[in-house]
Amino acid sequence: MSQMKTELLGFLTELHERFPLNDERILVIGCSTSEVLGKTIGKAGSNDVASELMEAFLEFREKTGVHLAFQGCEHINRALTVERRTLKQFGLTEVTVVPVRSAGGAMSEKAYANFEEPCVVESIQADAGIDIGSTLIGMHLKPVAIPVRLSSKHLGEAYVTFAVTRPKLIGGPRAQYSAN
């Protein structure tokens, strides 16, 4: 399992080099531990995989200060587990649910158990995202999402997609997009 942690930290570092993540940004994480193991999403959630990956995410947060938001499964309407300080800093709205493996998924359950002051929010507009196992995180990204291609497309057996966001470009032919 430590190979997965190393691979994930490599992905996160590569993403951070292209799109710096810090304490003013939110990283949304969707993760099917079933898919990481090569099983069907929602059918073989693994606490062991969740623990290994959580170590990597927490280590990355410690290094960068980025706010983490773990998307739950459809059984909790893809609500997100965040730290209470994230809820306060970004003006999010709390909902009442405790994610568990059977309703929320192993990663959301692990986040809830490992965060200092966990809470769950219904939606978020994240600056970047990592989708491990096609969990469909797009609804929790800011409106203009840009796919990011990193050195690998798999974590374990799961397909991994990365995204960052940018502000909308508005205006017409006379609009400028930089101050220069």
C-alpha cells in the first residue's frame, strides 16, 4: 500500500507545480477505493486503501496549506467532508450527515474520522480537483474547469483525472485579459 501513497504524493506534487495550491484554495477529492482495487465503484470500499491515501492527502495539506474537501457518494448526494475552518473561511453551508462506508464512501468516512473538526457541506466551488475512479467531481469545481494531464493516469487500478479552474473570460472584441 505504501506505493499508492507515494504515487498519490507524486501526483499532488506535480499538480501543485502546475497550479500552486495554498491556504486560499480548495482541492476537491473524489475517490472510489473500490476502483483503486480494480473493483466496481461502490461495491468493495476499503478502509485500508482510504487510510493509505488519507496519509498522503494530509501530508500534502500540511505542506501546502490547501483546504481539502472529500466528496461523498450519491447516497449522501455527493456532499463533502471538510474542516470547520474551511466552512467558515469560504462561507459554506453545513448539512447534517455523518459519512460512512455504505453512505458516503470509505474516503469520506476516513476524512470525517481524521479531520480535527469535521463537518459536511452540500456543495463547494473548488479551485482544483482530483477524481480517482470516475466519481464525477465536476459539480464541485468552479465554472471554468481545465483538465490537467500528469505523468500517469492511474492510481492502483483506478483511472485518475485532474482539473484546475480559472476565472471566466468575459467581454467582447475590445476586452483585455491582462493589465499589460
